[in-house]
Amino acid sequence: MNENYYDIKELSGMFGLSEHTIRKYCNMGKINAIKIGRTWTAKESDIKEYLLSTRQKRTRKDISKHQTPPKNQTKKAVTKQAK
């Protein structure tokens, strides 16, 4: 099966991140990529896997961050609990 491969510049355009950030993610192992000479290259399947993993993390974080208080609490009671 033929698979598409992307370099840093293409990944940068896809994610809307700087090339420096993409390189950093590759070095850290956040994005599964291989270095061929001086160029990082990532398979399309690895990019999809990365996007799914970040989407799941973001969703869990957003859910816990935006929980609504019970309806019987007043605004003052919610503010007091936050402090």
C-alpha cells in the first residue's frame, strides 16, 4: 500500500504551527517521524494518530474545565467555592 509522507514545511502548513514547533514535536516524539539526513519525514497514518491523540486529550481537558455547577447553587456560592 502506498502511503503519503510529509516534511516539516507541509506539516507546518497543515497544523498552522511554525516549522520550529513541528521540529520540536518530532524531536520530543510527540509526532512519530523519522529523520532522513537533515529532514524530518512523517507518514500520513502517524499524523492521523497524532491528531486523534491530541483531540482526545483536548476533549477530556475541555470537559473537566467547563463543568457547569448544579442549578440550585447561586452565583455567589459558586464564586466562594472557586476561591
